[in-house]
Amino acid sequence: MKSKKIIYVDIDGTICDTPFQHNIDESSQYNKATPHYARIDVINDLYDKGHIITYWTARGCVSGDDFTELTRNQLEEWGCKYHHLEVGNKPHFDMYICDKSFNSESFFHYKESGLP
């Protein structure tokens, strides 16, 4: 491996589908999340290659509810490999612009195409 990278991965809409009610942050909706196992496999491969994986989610950042236990249990059930989990401390935003970020759809499409 060339160099170990620190990789932050979103959860909802990235490694799982989560039904949402517009502008509502409810645990009942997070309970209904369904995993994308192919995407989880890609992230697990990055972990296996020695990269530092942190799952970072905005769950609870609007409501103030703590979804850490639910989220940790889901990641375990889905077979996610990671070093750190950050729940509820991700800012709530409508758009994120950064020179180091990938749109999840573009990233996984890139990986599905067999690109490194």
C-alpha cells in the first residue's frame, strides 16, 4: 500500500437506503434502513488494505437524539469494518463543497467500473 488514508464515510444514502420524512429526524426511519452490501464490501476492502475508516453521520444532529447504539448495531449487523464511528456531530447542510470529497454515487460507479 502506498500510503494509509483517513477516509470518512457517510451512512444514510451512501451504504444504506433510509426512508425519510421531509425535515424529520426520527429513529423509526433509521430503524428501517436497508444496507447496500456491495458498497459495504468496497469500504471493507479499503479497511482491509489498511486505510483508517470512520463512519460519520448526521443522525440526531437536528433532533438532538442519540442514535449511536442503533447505528453501531446496524454497522455490526451489516458486517461493516471501521475504526471510528461519529454520530450526531456532522453539521446539517444542504450542500457540501470540498476539494477532497467524492459524491457517493460517482465513487461507487467508479469502483463498479473496475477503476482503481
